Amino acid sequence: QELVRQGEALKRTEQMVDKMDQDLKTSQRHINSIKSVWGGLVNYFKAKPPESKPEQNGAPEYYANNRLKEAMMSSKEQESKYQESHPNLRKLDNSDNDFSKADLVSSVERDSYPKNQQLRAYHQKIDTNLDEMSSGLSRLKNLALGLQTEIEEQDDMLDRLTRKVETLDINIKNTDKRVRQL
């Protein structure tokens, strides 16, 4: 969730830099008009740059990548199941209902377990624990892959933003020089 929030902040920053660039272009047009009659005449006949539409409520929409969204949603779904089955998070029940799932095991699976009831119960419990571990590891893998994809996308966004800021900085310095020359 923090990564998604940072992505939203990056998106807003990029849009603010774009707006600053557009404002700088407008100011350069005004400087040309002030500097000379010829510059004003050129600006008069030159097409005006297209105005960007203002953002709704000042909050641009940012969408995290689908892989991360799916991993977060499946993780939230599995979290409740995990809490129900985790020995430290569930209410302790000392009755013999711990192996009620054993009743649901098919006859084929029963044949694969030992004949001893206690040994069979332990094997089934171990299998259940391994299944829970497998689903937990699967959840972690999906989250890690989603985070990796989101980080790569935000890294690209940072590179793009860095280039825009460097260009904007150069243009601001040039505009500042032109204003000082007036």
C-alpha cells in the first residue's frame, strides 16, 4: 500500500512538472512579445500551445499494476483463512475436533496413511500444515512479484521525471537570463 501511495505521489509530481513546463513556454512567448515588435508579431500568428485540462479535485488517478493489485487482494482474502488456522491466532480448542478434516479424506487417501490412528492423525496434520505453508509461500511469491513489477514501473517513472526536471531546469535558467537582459 505504501508503494501505491508513492506511485500516486510520483504521478502528481510528474503532472506538476508538466504544468510547470507548459507555464514556462507561455512565459517565453510573453518574453518574446515584450522583447521586440517582431517577436510579438511572430507570437500573434503562431499557434498557441494547447491548454491542458485541469485535474479533477487536483488528485490525478494512479493505478498500481494489475499484478500487485491481484496479489494484495488474494493476500487479504487468505489472511482471514490464515488467522483461523494459525495455532497462535485461533482460540485454543482442546477437544478432539482438531482432526475433523480427517473425516473428509477420501478412501484412496486413507490407504496412503498408516493404519495406526495416532500416526494417521499426525500425518494428516503434517499434510495440512504443509498445505498451509505452501499457500502462504505462494501468497508471498505473488506479493513479491507484484512489488517487483510496481518498483520497475516506478523506476521508469523516476527516470522520466528526472529527464523532465533537468530539461525544465535548463529552460528556467535560459528564461531567467532572457528576463535579466530585458
